Amino acid sequence: MRYKLFGKHTGLRVSELVLGAGNFGTRWGHGAEPDEARRILDAYTDAGGNFIDTANGYQFGQSEEILGDLLTGRRDEFVLATKFTMRTDTHSGILVTGNSRRAMVASVEASLKRLKTDRIDLYWAHASDGVTPLEELVRGFDDLVRSGKILYAGLSDFPAWRVARAATLAELRGTVPIAGLQVEHSLVERSTEQELLPAGHALGLGVVAWSPLGGGMLTGKYRQGEKGRAEGFGGKVFQAENSPQRTAILDTLLSIAQDAGVTPSEIAIAWVAAKGSLPIIGPRTLAQLENNLAATKVTLSHQQIARLDEVSAIPLGFPYTVINDPETRQLYTGGKAEQFDAPVESVA
């Protein structure tokens, strides 16, 4: 396992694969029993992994509870991330959900108890509620850092314009920076490349990508009759093979994997990593973890990436239909587009 700095606003050194703990527990009716979760965590640790991602609502709180037990005696070996915003269970009412400071404080205290720890290393707002002012969210994060309850703050599943505004508010007001961005990204979910990924990289955020396997679709297992998340999670957090393009994507992925002598999962995870994000793997079994970890040994060639990019390409839409047009590029480079060496990464 190799290690990377988590964005440009921290000195935090994290492993190249993040262990998602959404499958730690069985209260959703699909997941790993505590003993299997322990085996998964131990194997991830032995491979050099140090970055764990969970949420207050995963398995109705059981994921945090299991992690609290598993991390006893070795808490300082990991970067521990969790989230608030969503319901933990059926008892979670309107005051403890959403992005408000009220919900944030109640949620962090409950997560600390379940995790059996005195601090959360990275605290995510799980999703934008669309109504809480970002000034309140940014200040709430800062208060939690000052109180020692959390160390870093991040945004998950937020629109790009809200990410940019939150990061700017934190910068101008001198509060704790928005350090991370969490998005869905895979060969069958590339819409985040329109705004979110460029924004995250340009703003210097540590970007992590959930569901790099499209909920298991990119493993090819559903073609073999397996059910997995398609049935276990009631079709949620799952990308179906429901279009000619998705069939072509999986066909190409399987072909490349066969030629390389590896599994399609390894190729799919390696492709996400090649785009500059830290993939979150969410294994339910030790065998799945071992297969996912093997992706760190895969280096895709330019030709392989190009094949996957081409078959999975999506239209970027406006304003990119204008600003990426060759004639427009000539207009804003004074006719020197071919001679201008533009930066590889977007700039804020």
C-alpha cells in the first residue's frame, strides 16, 4: 500500500485505498457479521491500509459500534472518518438530521459514543440538505475542531457550487478549511467529472470516490446470477446493466481484465485511482477485500485507460459545449490553442 497526502490543506498521510465500513453489520439485512468485519479490518491493516470511512446511519449505527470494538487498543493507527446528516435509525427525528449545527452536535456526540473514541479524524456532512446556510455549516465544523471533537471537515454528495462556496467561506473567514470531498465515481457513474471532480482538485481538496465498482456491477458477478447489492440493498447504491453503453463498458472491462490476467474489479478500481481520487472499497467478505486490495498492484497503460474512457464517455453539456469547442479555444487563446501549454489540473 502506498500513501498520499489528503489534499492540499492537510499534512494527513492516508493509504491509497479507503476501507468503507458500510457493510460492517447486518441491521440492513445485508452485510458482514462482526467476526468477518474483524477479519476484513485485520487484513486491510496488514496490507498497510490506514483510512476507514463510515457513517452514523450505516447499518443503523451498527457499523460505528463494530468499529468502536475493533479499534480498541489500536485507534491511533487509523484515520477514522464518519458522517452526519442522515437518520441513524427510526428514532432519529427532524432535529438530529440535516446539516444544522443542532444536528451536527447531536450526531457527533452519538458517533463518539458508538465509536468509543474521543475524536473523529475526518467528519463529513453526508449530503447537502439544501436549506442549511453554508455559513452555519462551516462555523459548526470550526467549533467542533476547536472543542477537540473532530480534526478535519469534509463534504459528501454536495453540489459543486456549494462545495466551492463552503471552501471559500472557510478560507476567507479563517476557520478550519474544508479538507475533503466525497463523490460517487466509476466507469458507470462519470457525471461527477462535469463539475465536482474539477472543483475538488482545483480547490485542493482530498477527493475520495465511493462505489468504484458500481455497486458490484463492474465485477461482472451479476451476469453470473449473483444478487449482492442488487437484492440485498433493495437495488440501492447499485448501478444496473440497463443500457447498451453499460453493456459495452462491462464487455470492454472484462476484455481488458482477461488480457491483463487480473479481475475486472482490479481494473475498475485502478481506473478510478488513475483519475486522481482515493477509491473507497466496501467489501462484505474477506475474499472481496483481498480482490480489491490487488488493485494496488495494477498499473493501467495509456491505451487501456483510453479504451475505458472512450467506451464510458458521457456528454459534458453546457458550458463545456462552448468552452471546449475548437473554434472557441482559438478565440480565447488568440489563435494559439495548439501552441499553448495549459495546466493539466483545473484552476479555481
